[in-house]
Amino acid sequence: MDNQIALSIFGAGFGVWIARKIFQRLQLSKAKHPSLTGHSRMAKRVARLIPFYSFGRESFFQVDGAPENIASLREAGFTRLSSLYKERFPKSVSLTNQAAHNISDLQFTAKYRVPFQFTQVVSEHLKSGSFMQSSSGVTLTDLDGNLFYDLTGSYGVNVLGYDFYKKSIEEGARRVSDLGPVLGFYHPLVADNVKRLQAISGLDEISFHMSGTEAVMQAVRLARYHTKRSHVVRFNGAYHGWWEDVQPGIGNPLPPRETYTLKEADQDTLRVLRNRKNIACVLVNPLQALQPNKSAPGDSSLLDSSRKGHFDRAAYTKWLKQLRDVCTENGIVLIFDEVFVGFRLAQGGAQEYFGVRADMVTYGKTLGGGLPIGVVCGRSDLMKRFRDTKPADICFARGTFNSHPYVMGAMQVFLEQLEAPEIQKMYSDLDQIWDQRAERLNERLLELDLPVRVANMSSIWTVYFTEPSRYNWMLQYYLKAQGLALSWIGTGRFIFSLNYTDEDMLVVQERFIAAAQLMKQDAWWWNGNGHSNKSIKRQILKEMLFSKKT
């Protein structure tokens, strides 16, 4: 009888345990983004199934079913653009072609500038140079002497203008020249950098690394070490470097192991954080506020016109405060990855901008004063790499070039100059200035009936399109022809340095409009068949199912 009671109790308890596990699993599934990007294992499987096919010259101009007269306009425009590129960029393209044989990065960027179906024709006729000779103010000059307004921002490094960083590097090198490249020891100015970073971050301790990816790796390792929990939560579409745990899905040869990719700004996610006890930390990249739950926008994935952007500062602030509260209640480490946005939105970074304090913050890019850097700032209880009572239980992290004297010198100059009146002036009314600039451009585009717009988060902009088209990616080549320098991802992200004047922006605006007008004139935005984004996706699916190399 006693055995039967015991078995009944065990069975009931086991049933409750199973029910709880099922409930948690359903909560987790609900918190994942419904798209493929929210299901990284499935995304990898689907990616392996996508076949390669390409449009030859004979079909390149009519993939949307355009009639012959429209195809002729497109081909004529394409030929003019190709001739202009050959005439204007010969030295830059020649060196790029030569170097690409031995630089794998160049091979990759050349392959993924546009949707893969169009790469064959574009790479043959619209060759793009990847070398620059000089920078000055807000401009770059290539090997052929062409002057470009820089919209790349050096992938986020250039916040204050290239001339500023040249001086920072020069002055920083002078300050540490007596010690030189001595590694392992610290130059005395490191102590000053630490104090300044403590004041900016509001956190106790600092560790130095050589890249933003390294800094995020260390922050996650420390969070796991101190919480004794396994899993990381990252948000759908957010970028935190290219290592396995934070880049699940396409682009990563390994499947995700101990990472949950959840919806950002969603109550389902908060429920998961409240109910799971294996979550060590949550990673937030504030840049996602511009395109929540969307991957970094690039022209290689610009298959139709569904790319959008919109920044709601109040809504994102509310979300971060909710997230902060849940993490505090459940002992989860909240990590702000400010490698990209740090010092761009405000002098105190995203913590100051949104009014929310994290447990750990990672910085990089611009903080190095133009040299490579990664930094972790955190609470003292989270930064400790050993346990006093267990001498063999450590969280090891070191790097030969961490705290490199020349990097530390340039960093000190950068941090000092943040307090200079001319730099503080750049930060005054920052959102208002950049919002007005984006609004003015959008007003002109609307007046001229051009199917393109910009969305912005301060000085970070993205381009989106208002009419369905398979050729939106062509805009990057018209922009370059007008003297606007873009990064290899094309129109997905423009990053302006804060030293852009109203006069500079007026020039950029007029060049952008001229590029869009030429693209419209050359009929790339024709949609006589009444295609929608949904019908374009269906068409691409059919092409994949019945593809053959053309």
C-alpha cells in the first residue's frame, strides 16, 4: 500500500515536471521570431537547399517581365554606367582585381554586393574599387583622384571626423613613444583611461581587448562564470561579432548550442526570462532600435522592397526599462553591446541616451581614437576572473596586444577631446539636427515622386523603397557614380560622422536625388506588371525550384 502511494506521488510529481517542461518549451517557441531568422537551425537547413543560379545578359534586364522597350532603357543605362566606371575608376579597380586573388575578404565582399542571381553580370561590368588614397573633412579620395563624400563611417569608427582621428593617433603615438611597443607592462596613461571609462560607463572595473568581438566574448564568459548558468539570450537580427554563440544561423558553420534567439521588444520574451533558470545574460545591441528583429540590412539581400526602418526612442526606452527590471529580478546579467553606437548617440553612450544602466557594457571602434580596441566595463562582482576560496576555478582571458601602448595613447586623446567645447558642440541637439536632415531629404524625394526614402537613428541612416522592385540594389552604383562612397553592403546603412555641416549635407542630398532620378529615368523602378513584394518572393521561389544555370 505504501509503495502504491509512493508511486502515485512520484507519478504525479513526474507529470507536473513534464507539464512544466512542455510549458516552458512552448513559451520559448512563442518568444522566437516567426521568421526563419528567428529559427537558426531551420535557417541553416534552408540555406543549404538554396541553389545557385544566375541571370545572363539576355535575361538580366527583364527578370520582372518588363517589355522590350523598358529592357532597352535599362540596358542603355547600365551600359552608360559601365562606361563611366571604366573611365573614372581604372587604377582603383585594377589594384582591387589584382589584390582579390590573395585577399579572401575582397573575394567575399565582391561576391555579396548584390543578390547572387545578378552577381555574374554586375561583377563583369560594374567593377568597384576597394582602395582609397586619402581622407579629409568628410571626404575620401580614391587612387584615380575621385573625391567622394563618405557615407561609410568606417563601419562606425568615424564618429568625429577623419582629421580628428589622424590627430589622435599622431598625438597618442607621441605620448607613448618613449616606451614604444612594450607589451605585458602598462603605460602610465592606462590608469587615466580607466578613470575616464569608469566615469562614462558608471561601472567599477575595466578590461581591454583588441576588438569588439573579443570584448563581447569576454563579457559573456564572465556572465556565465559568475551566474553558473549556461545560456545567452540575443535578439533576432542583432549583431554581436562573428563568433559562434552570438551569430547562430546562416554564416556560422556550427549550429547554436547554448544561445536563445528571441524577439526584441516583446512580452513573450520577458516571460521566458522570468521562467527559465539557465539564462546567464541578455545581450542588447541598441542599434536594433532602428530595425527591430531584422538582420543588418545589405543590398545582397535586397530581393524586393520589404526592407523598412523606423526609430521610436520612447518605445525602445520603455522596452529597455522593462528588460532591466526583469533581469534584476531574475539574476540575469544585462549586457549593452555599445561597440557600434557607443559615443555616437551621446557622449555617455546608449546608457545615457536611453537612461538605462546595464551590468556590463562593451565598447569598441571609435574609442580607440582610430586604432583597434575592445573594452569591457562591468560591476566588480562580475569582472573578477577567479574565486578566492577555489584557486583552480578561474575564468581566463588574456591577449598579447591588450592595452597596447599606442592604442592606449590614442584612446587617451579621444577621451580627453570628448570634453573639448568643439566636440561637445557636435553633440548638442544631435537628434534634432539629424532628424531634420533625414526629413528634408524625404520631403524632396516625395516631391519628385521618387520611390525611395531614408529612416534614421540619429546619424545612422538606412534606405528603403516604397514601390516593389527587384532592382533596388542598383541604386548603390548610381550613388557611387555621383561621388558618394558606400560600404560593401550598399544602401542598407549610411553612417555619417558628426562633423558633417549643413552645407555638406546639402551636397549629399542633391547627389542622392540625382542618382535616384537617373535610376528612375533608366526604368529600373518600372512596375507595369503590378508586382507586389509577395509576388516577387513567389517568383524567386519558383526560380529556385526550377533553376538551372543560365
